[in-house]
Amino acid sequence: MRSDNDWRLQGQEKYLKGIKLVRRKYRQYAKNPDWDHDHCSFCWVEFCLKENCDSLKEGYATLDDYHWICPTCFEDFKDLFNWEVVSEPNS
Ligand SMILES: [Zn+2]
């Protein structure tokens, strides 16, 4: 649930409002192969690739994989941010 002054909201509307998101398994940001994990843009829950960690393995990403949003935050903020969920672009 979202509250009126939700601690997770830190100005993300500047770069995340009205954008397209795709639901996919977590993967590394292609431009920076040194990263093995990421954080939800709202609650900072961790996404990670390592087998032995219990972080999230799937979530909603911007099309360039730069920003990741966990399913909980997606549900809480989707009406506020007007996200458009698109299917995985065919490569
Ligand atoms: Zn989150």
C-alpha cells in the first residue's frame, strides 16, 4: 500500500513517470558488466544474479535495464506513474 507521503517517493517522477516498462528476469546492465546486482528504484530491495542470495530475480525494468522496480512497488505506484507495460522487445 502507498501512503500520501510514502518514504519510497524521492522524486522518481522526473525520470520514471509515463515510461514503458518490461517485466523480465533480472539481468545485468549491459553497459556495466561489473554490476552483479541492482536495487528497486523505490524501496531499494535488491535484485541479484548470484545463486545463493535470496534477492529478487525478476521485476520491472526500463527498456534499457537501467532502472529496476520490484513487483510490490510496481503495484503501489503504477497508477501514480502511468507506466505502460510492454512485452519483451524481440531482438
Ligand atoms: Zn520496491
